[in-house]
Amino acid sequence: MITLTADNFDEQVLQSDRPVLVDFWAEWCPPCRMVAPVLAEIEAEHGLTVGKLNTDENPTIMARYGVLSLPTLLLFADGEPVRQVVGARPKRMLVSDLGLA
């Protein structure tokens, strides 16, 4: 997993030649902590990059994509968001909802 910030978001996500799953999260968010190990498994099993963006430290990126609830997962391909999942879910559901199955 990579740590995303306002400084590296465009380079790491929008200019990536691979799909990138962005996890919009915050320290104070219990469901965000619950989904973190599941995202690590998905990253390893599906060969995509997972980037974690702390919304408290990077509110401009959060606002750019209209993120209102945490956790929000946005799957980017070719620099564009192609799938969105809001809220923690079991791994099987996340994989299906993200179109990785």
C-alpha cells in the first residue's frame, strides 16, 4: 500500500498505468480500520495498487471527488474513477462491488 497526499495524488493515481484503489479514511473511523486488512489482501490477490488517503490531512482531494462518508473506496483506471464503494464490507462483497471478481 502507498500513502497518498495532495502532493503525490496526481502522480501516483491519475498518471498511473495500473488500476489504483484509493481508500479515503481517517484515524477516528472504526470501519476504516476494519477494512484496512481486507484491502491488503485484495491488493495482493488482484495485482492492483492500493493507496490510502487520510482525509483529515488531505481535505482538498476528498472534496475534489465528493467524498462525504468514510471509508470510501474509489477505483481509478486511466486516471478516472470507475467504481465507488462507500462503507466497510466483507472481502467477497468488496471484490464484487469493485468489479474485480
